[in-house]
Amino acid sequence: MTHSMSRRDALRFATLAAATVAFSPMGLAEEVKKKIPIGLELYSVRSELPKDFTGVIEAIGKMGYEGVEFAGYHLWDKKPVELRKLLDDNGLKCCGTHTPLITLEGDNLKKTADLHHTLGNKFLICPSLSAKDAAGWEFLAKKFNDIAARAKEFGMVVGYHSHASDYKKFDGKTAWEIFFDNTHPEVVHQLDTGNALDGGADPLTLIKRYPGRTKTTHIKEHGGAVGAPVGEGTIDWKPLLEAYQTVGGTEWYIIEHETGKVPLESVKSSLINFRKLSQ
């Protein structure tokens, strides 16, 4: 009898403890918050890569970045397997690529997918699109739905990256909204915080408007001194980071800094600052 009561008490205590953790603010915060890795868009160091590609990649790894996103298909005279080894040796993953629309169309899609299987990347992001009217953006959306369905067969996902011009309005609706309102949920909503603000859009509203679709996002500063690293401009990062965590479905933060006089110093400062902000 005593042993039976002891087991019952133990079970009751365990249930109470679990409930306390689950419903306490600290327990809830710990449960919700996830570790989102931080990568670097290599366009940030475009002036340094031609000088010493291997050395720059090594430096990025030593800074503590967890991944890199390529801008275009210049592999710097390295075969994909060599590039993958360089990333692996420096503790880096390929967290995406910016690749022109033509590389995602027709027979090119399989070639692109094969390359990125080698690099260990699944995110194929188109960096630029244009159309003269709303109908043109709807046509591009349909095209991306078709590409996304084919890409899925190759284990890839496709997406679109924002620039300020994407927030031009057609009959009261931005090109960005027309495109993403007409694409399937699988098409990645690669919001760029700085570019969105440059175009007059609100990044927070957009993350919430397309829940679960901001799989990768560009962390770019806005305002402040010319060339200000991430964390030293005017963006209020706290609500954005909360939205990425809770509704964005975000798998990668990708820092991009385009205007620093000493690029490697700028991206290092951006990483240090952003880590503090995202803790």
C-alpha cells in the first residue's frame, strides 16, 4: 500500500512540475525560441573574394558564421566538390544561392539542382524580376509555381529576393504582394529588411502576411551612419526577430552588408552585433 501511494505521489509531482514549466513565462519562451543559424551573403565581400577566395572563406568561418549564400554562379575556378570541401573544412554550410531566372527554367533546373546537391544547398533564390504591370507579375507568379513543383522533385525549393523596386504599386498593390499572393506557399519569401524599408514597405507586416514562408531572410541595416553595420542603424530588430521566430518559419538569417569601406571588418561587426540582438 505504501509503495502504491509513493508511485502515485511521484506521478502527481512529475505532472505538476511539467505543467509549471509549460505554463511559466520562462518555460514558454524557452520552448518557443529556436536556434536559427546565421549565414553571410557573399555579395558583402565581393571586392575581397577575387583577391583571395580561400582566405576570405576561411576568415568568414573563423568569425563564427555558420553558412554562406552565393551570389551568382561564379565558382572562382573551383569545382563544386572542391568548393564543398572548402566549406566543410571551415565549418560552413551553403545556405542558399542567388541565381538568375534562366538557371531555373527548362533543362537548366536539373543542372542547377545537381550543382547544389553537391554544395549541400536546397535554397535556389532568384535575385531579380521585373514586369511592367500587375498582369506581368501574376504571370511570373504562375511561372514560379511551375518551377517550384519541378524543383521539389529534385529536392530543391525556389524563392524570390526583395529589392526596393519590388514595392512599386500597381492599382494599390505592390509588385511584391501581387507576386506572393499568387504563388504557392512553397515559394520562399526571401525578405531583405533594408531593401524593404528602402522601398517604403514594413518588413514586420510582410513576415506576418506570409506566415511560414520567410524560410531565409536577408538581415540588412537601414538608416544610421553611412556604412553602419547591422545593429547600428535605425531598425528596431526586436519585433522582427520575434516574428521570424514565431510566424516566419525562418531557417536561416543571412547577413548582408554592401557599403562598408573594409568589408571583412563590417561583416564581422555585423555578426557580433546581431548575435547580441538575437540572444
